[in-house]
Amino acid sequence: MPIRLDFVLWGASFVFELGRRYRNAPRDAKYVYMKYATWAIDYCYMFAMLCFIETYVSTHFTPLTIFVVQAANSCLVVAVDILKAVLFADLLPKAKTEHLKRLGQSLREAVFTVQGIKGNFGFLGKLIGGQGILLDWEASPAIVRTSARHNLWYFVKIGLGWIPAASALYVYVDFWTCEPLNEAILVLGEGEWYECHVSRFLKVYLEFMIMAAIKDTISMNLAHQMFHSHPWLTKHHKTHHLPRRELTVANAFYFDVPDLIVEDGIGPLMLIMLKSVLGGVASVHYASFYLCVVCDQTVHSVDPYTCMFWNPLLDNLMRGALSHNLHHAVPNKGHYTIWPEHHFKGVASAGHKADVKATDGFDVDVREYNKIFETDFPEDL
């Protein structure tokens, strides 16, 4: 039976991480359960979606299919985050869990009460007048932040509109491909006992990492800091920062379109351009893009243990959701990138001074998170 290199690498990473955890096991088992239950949820979700891409999307690869898949994914990542909020409510920040409860109550009132239905027509009139599209909202930021109507509008606008539409356009212009993920694209030692198969999925994962790294360097490091400092750019980025301590995946879709294009659209285009310049095929596998999109969405998670890389080593070394939640809770204080390189000991990243506190691993961010959100997550898990 041939060896699958991708399975071996993932399994080795998982075994190494389990060994590290048992060497440094914290006393409080409920946080251990939370972390690995979170990982189980995230890995199962991504495995199921990649299987769906392998079995259905690859044989029905049309702009319409991708539009529907991306819209469905927007719904599912929100549902998964709400599931975590329910399962781990006692350990998560109250600012987040209480906000989700208020959103649910606000939504029920908007749908099932006469006053709420009247308010819906008033809200629709504001949309027709251009608010939330071309104009700023007349309502205060506090109302826009906590209103179920505003939350739902941005979810429809971005999660069910712009992201699926842009994805479908990329398929239409042949920027995406979708060959079977499980197909072997390279065989090492054919016919020998150590015969090793390299599947297309490993190439797809490397594409995702390169694409995400390019986007993090150009968009999230350089452009993102400009969005926080340049007045004209700040005007567009302030929408995304309406959610602060109450940030979850449910309100991660608060975006103005120029901000969305600059922060999330550059990575795929830059990788395609790079491949073209180097003489390769000017396209990217759809699954690479899909991994990148889910990474950008789940970094806003209610759960600081949420996975971004779907690799046990990287998910343990870099806590993206932990870092990005701090970026929203304390704006203009660093944590600009999706990849928190400062979680590696001795490494500084955008917005951090090169001192001990800024470069001493994710435990520093855990302490800051606990202080801001009034939680008690262990620093060594």
C-alpha cells in the first residue's frame, strides 16, 4: 500500500502536538476539553467541505455552483461559531455570548412583532436611500453594532453577495480550477516498499499557504495599517471595526466594499500574477482559495482556540483568532496581521515594538485577552 505524504505529514504534526500538550498539561481539564473539542469541530468541518469539493464541486464546476457553495459556507461558518458559543458559554467572554443572545432576541422581535415588522420597512427605506451602501448610517455606531437588522444586512451584502459573486467571477474568467484533490500528481519510489504518493491536496495546501502569506504581507500588514492611519482609507475601514469586544464570525461581515477588495482580494490575484510571471499556469485551485476565505472568516471567532491553518503545529503555534480579537477590542494597538508571527518567541510583527513583551509568544496575548475580556484561559495550553 503506497504511503500518502499528506496524511503522514498531518499525522506527524498531530502526534507531535499531543506529545507537547502532555508534557505541559495544565491542571484545569475544562480548557483542555475546549481546545481539542474546538479542533475536532474545525477539522471535521473542513474535512467535510473538502470531501464535498472533491466529490461534487470538481464535477459540477460552474460559476453558479461556486456562488451557491460560497453563500452556503458563509451560513455554515456562522453556525459553527454559534455552536461553539453554546458549547463553551461558561468559558467564553460574556461580551461575546451576551451579544449573540441580544442579536437573537432582536431578530425575533424584528420577525414576530408588529413593531419589529414596521421597523423592518423603515430599515429598508434607509437602504434604498443609500445608507450602508454608499452613505454612512444615520444611526449611532452603538446601534449599528448591536442591531440584528444591520448585522443581517452586512451578512447578506458581503457573505451572500460580494464574496460568492467575486468567486463566481473568478470561475467565469478561468482563474480557478478544480481538479480532484485525491489524485496523485507525483509518485516517489514507484514499485518500491517506500512508494510515496503526493496528492494534489498537498499542492493545494501549499498554494493556500503562499496565497495567505502574500495577502498577509501586502494587505494585512501594509494596506491594513494604512487603513488605520490614512483619513480617506479609515473612512472605509471603520465599518469593519464596529464590532469590538463582541466580535464573532456572525459580525465578521461588517465591511465596506473597497475595504473588502483591498484586504481580501489581493492574495489570489497576486499568486496568479506570480505564477504567470514565472511561466506557470495563471490559475489557482478553488480549494486553495476556499481555505483562504475560511481562514479570513474564522479569525473573527468567538473561540480563541479556533483553527486557521488546519495543521496541528501551526494552529498551536499561531493563535490567529486570539490575536485578531485583540485587534478589534483595542484598535490601533497592533495585531494587524492574520498570521500572528509574534506568537513565535523572539519574533516581532506589525505594530509591535521589538521588546520582550511583544515577542514572548502567545502567552502574552493570552494574558492581555484575559484582562480585556475578563476570562481565565491558561497561558500554557
